[in-house]
Amino acid sequence: MNEHNPIAFAISRLQEQWNRSVVDRAYKLVRWLVEKKDIDIFKGFLKLESTPHGSLEESFIVMLTPFESSDSYGSALLSDWLHIFGTDLEQGKVPDWVDYPDFKIRQAALPANASESDQITLLADMLHSFKRYEGKPAKMVVGLMPYAVTDHIQFAEWILKLYRQLPETVALMLIDDPGAQQYDYLFGKNTPDRISIKAEGLFDTGDIYRNLATSGNPDDPQVMFRTCLFEMGAAAKAGRLSGVQEWGDKALLATQSSGNKLFWASAHIVYAGFLFGFKESERIEKLLNNGLQICESMLDDEQARLSAVGMIAQFHSYKGAYLSILKKYKESIASFRAQADILERYEQTVAAIGAYQNALLVAGKHERDLVKDLADKGFLMAYPLEDELLRTSGFPVIAYYYLQKNVLPEAEKKEIEQRMAWLYTEDWQRNAKKHLAVAPEEYVS
């Protein structure tokens, strides 16, 4: 491994930890304790070891099949495994597996209501066969890492049932959060063939990403800005306002020196964002207004206009959110209105819907006399959009208020309600009200 490559070095530390933990152990179940902040690097380790380029003697196969219930997981795993192998076989990536056709037949013959036990037995048979097909002397480690788990206790119990049927040449592996340790009870003192391995302390994810982001020519404005970004983040985390200001000012100078106005403007919004936690109102307002002026000066440039409009919209959104935190609700709503106006003017209607929605989230709780005007304008702008565009937007809040604040002919009201139900289900009004009730603090505090 190249120690000058921070990710490669982190992976080498995980490999060393694995070797230390499993040496001379007759294990069949392994749990990695990995913090959420480290999970992406850990996935890189698994991805490498699942290829011929991995350095560990064991072979690793990772399955992401979601765990919906213990009654269906075995069948779903079996189906996914055979499908993946079949695809690889068709593409010539793997040699023939003599038992593959037989397991395809057995899997197809498995009843839809097959018992959990029957599914696990067939899956264990398949894993045993696949291990013989693979032909390597070391263990085959099957990582069961569902991208969704409906019931962690049920999943753990299912793991135990499969584990008991596996040969010594196959082991199962799962990931656990060291804070929650949801599978801790599976790894007691009297279970010598079950191993817990800690990833904690092997590498510093923050430093890795920092090193990657700030590598390069230190005089390059992009590298300088990324350095400032990490330093601002560290200072903000430590509650050091002076550090945020120092590195924020450096970020403004670095980006201005690039000659790229959009880059310079983006530094203003990032700097302001880091100051939100300190409530430096005067400095935040100055940064946002200066950034807006930079972007507005770009609107006459046809090539830069689209990017400038997007950035202007972001500045108005930041202003709206921060003014709401300060309880300046009318000014907050005016900023969200300005965001909607610039987006609508340049035909970015779907994005403008979000701005109207945010304005209504504030007005609905604090400036009710403004609700009707906002709902009317937002509705008349958005309602003509095609269904697919409307379905992906925050339109229900606008439509809810529009119907609440206007006395419409019954036929027109019914037509709107039917379309909304088609787009967002029959519960769309109830869901819109829920959204209003749990609106983020920065909009309704």
C-alpha cells in the first residue's frame, strides 16, 4: 500500500486489523464496529477485497439485499446471488459453476410461501456449493449488509439460523454501529467462533478528506479555498469565531484572485453559512448582500447567466432562512419571494415552487395576512406544469393554502383536488398539513 495515498493507507490499516483479529481463530461470524463517519472508507476496503486485487487471503462477497422480513430474506438473497452470478457468467467474467443450473431450478421451484427454514437450508446449500466452486483454501466471507433493515432483532435471529447451517469454510460478516451495538448480544464470551473487530482509531476520516482536498499547488486558488473550507469547519466545530473569520476572509481573497466571479460569490455564501451558528448578523448580511451584487453583475453575460441565476437564488434562500432565525418574518418572506421571482423570470419554475413553499412555511405561522397572496401567485405559476414536473416539487403546501384561502366554483375545486390526489395520493392535504407542522426551525422559529 502507498502510504502517501491516505485512503490506501486507511485500507491497509483495516487489512492489518482483520489479520490480527482472525489469526488462529475458527470463526464463522464476524462483526465490524464502524462509526458512521468512517463507513465510506470502510466500503472502499470491502470493495477492494471483493476483487482479485485485494490483499487478504480470504475471499469476500458482499450482499446488499434489503431485509424486509425473516420470512422472505433467504429467498431474496438466493435470488440476488444467482442473478448476479448469471449476469457475470453471460458477460464472461466468471467460469462455469457446475451446480448453478441446479440451484436456478431449485430456486424457481421454491414456493412463494416457503418457510424461513426451507429458504435458509437452500441458501446454506448454495453457499456450500459456491465455496467448493470458488476453490480457494481460505474462508469465503459473506458480508450481509442490507441497505435497509426493517427489524434489527429479527435480522440478528435470522443471521444465527443461517450461521448454524454453514460449513467451517464459510463465514458471515456484518457491520454494527459502535454507539448502538445492535448486534452485541450475538457476541458473548462463550461464542469463540464469533469475532468483533473495531475500526475505531485506525484512521482519521476527517484528516483523510482534508489531505485529499488540499493536496496540490498551495498557490492554486482552488486548493487555497479548500484549505480555508476545512479550517473554517474546524474553527466552527470548536466554537472559535475568530478562526472562522480569519479563514473566511482568506477564502474571499483566494477566490477573488482567481478572477472567477461565481467562485468568488460562492465563497461569500459558504463563509456566511459558517457564521450562522454565531449569529453574526451584521457580517452575515454584508456577505450575502455582497455576494448577491457579484452575481447580479453577471446577468448580462449570456454564458454565465444560468449559473448566476442559480447562485442568486441560493443567496436569497440563505437570507430568508437567516432572517427567519432572527424572527424578522416579513423580511424573511420578502427574501423567499425574491428567490421565487428570479427563478420564475428565468423559467426555472420547479425551483421557484420551493421558494414559494418556504415563504408559506414562514407566513403560515407568523404573517398570515400574506398567505393568500403567496398561495395565489405560487399556484397560478405552478399549476400549469406537467404532472411529472409537479410531482417532484413542494407544490402540495401551495395548493393546500390556495384551496383554503379561495372560494372557488365547486367544479374547479373538485378538479384541483382530483389532480392533487392523482399526483400525491388521497392523503395529500393531510401530508401538507403535517409538513407545515414540522417545518424546519430556520423557517418558522
